[in-house]
Amino acid sequence: MGMLDGKVAIVTGGGRGLGRAHCLTLAAAGATVVVNDIGAGLHGESSAESPADEVVKEITAAGGTATTDGTSVSDWSGVEELVRSTAKEFGRLDIVVNNAGIVRDRMLFSMSEEEFDAVIAVHLKGTFALTRHACAYWREQSKLGQPVSGRIVNTTSGTGLFGNAGQANYGAAKAGIVSLTQITAIEMARYNVTANAVSPLAATRMTQGIEKVAADSRSDGFNPRDPANTSGVVAYLASDAAGWLTGQVLRVDGDKVQRLTGWAIEGEYASASGEALTPEELVSAMPQMYGAAPLGRAYRRS
């Protein structure tokens, strides 16, 4: 018995890298997998390749069940049809893994509108589109009295969490995905649907040239940057065992999974007058808040 026996999953960007690894792991755990991938290049350009077909062949050769889908995640009505057709063909939909992405790296003062829009469309809009249509399906099933146990796993990144030069479009999209994950978790809790995000430290096409995520196996043969390292976490989040966990961001670093927390109040300055803050008093108050000056009477750390 696998953790995901009887489950049906859609994985976007499932033909390569992280997505491919997720598809193989979900299938090995018993899930039927719809491998969504348009076969585009790293920057979203057209390609004659069909990587999704190869993933399906691997899954079926291992005794699993999988099918391909070539819908662009930025195609609103196309994604709606993907959800509908998946539920019709397999009788249900339980899991969505939003992984599709492209990069158009450039310093923000040189970035074009098209470069910004293209990355937002795939990462942020694409994640929203599949999430939205899957949630509408689960809500409908719940209202019909059907049991629902929906699982959404989104993909964010260190750029969206901590920033990285040259990736204003990508970072904005990945940060938006975190917020989308948290709001989805809040709204869908009543329908027994969870939403979580993973932030993989993995060597893929998107991380080429980034030193901290370069592929480098240890002496024992383990590669800390193998995309498959994240897939066990994805499979867990997709399972019934993770029904208690939602609205979270998990960083996967080699053989470690890390719990991340968001914005927190770390200090406070109260206006000396008890009324609106003035720019003059902030001249001394702000350095206090950031530890660049001794603390004043009205300042306190949380």
C-alpha cells in the first residue's frame, strides 16, 4: 500500500527537473499522475521536445498510471478544462502540484514589460489558475456531499523569500505564491483542503550559474542538490497524513526540511507626543529601531 493509493494528481511543469521528480515520486506512492508540460525552453520559448511523454513512459514502465497534458498554465480556460477532464477521466482530483516556471533574468532597470509579464503569467497566474479551478471543483464536490481531501503544493524559492539581484520578476512571482498559499489555506480549510509551499534548494535549469545551488555530490554519493530530494516532502504534503498542516512554507535543503516563518514584529517606537509620528522624531527613532543607535525611552523591542 502506498501513501497515495487511489489519489489523482496534476503536476505542472512535470516534464523536467523538480516536476519530473515529483511525478515519479507521487506515482511510486500510488497516485495517478497527470503530467502537465508544454515542453517550452527555459525562457518560455517554443520547443519541439515532449518531456512529459518520457515521464509518462517511466511511470507506466514501473507499473504506475500517468497521462500527459500540454495546456499552458497561463491559459485560464485551458486550465479549467484540465481540471474538468481530469476529474471526468479518473473520477476524482485530489492533488495539485504547481511547479511550472520560466525565467527572464535581467536587472530591473533593464527589464522589459514583456519580460516581467511573461514570468508573472507562468509562475503567479499559472499557480492561481490551477489552484482556483481545483478549489472550485472541491467546493462543488463538498456541496454535493462528497468527501473531499484536497491537497495543494505550490513552489516558491529563495529569491521570493530572501531576494536575489536580477530576478525582480521571478522574485515578485514567488513571493506572491507564498501569500496565495496562505490565503488559499484560510479560505479552503472549511472544505478539508490544505495548501502549502515548498522552497527547494535544487540544481535545475533555472539555477544554472547560482553557486549555492550547484550540483555537487558528497563523498558518500548523495547529491544535496538533486531535485528529487524535495519530492518526498511533496508526497507527504499530498497525503492524508498531512491533513493537519496548511498555510506553511517548507525549505528543503538536501537531507533537511526546514520550517520557515513569515513577517514578525521585532520592535516598536511609540510617538513621544502620543499622536501621529513626525518625520523629525523619526530621525532619531528609526536608527534605534534598527540597532544603529542606543535605545530611547519610548522605544521597546518585542
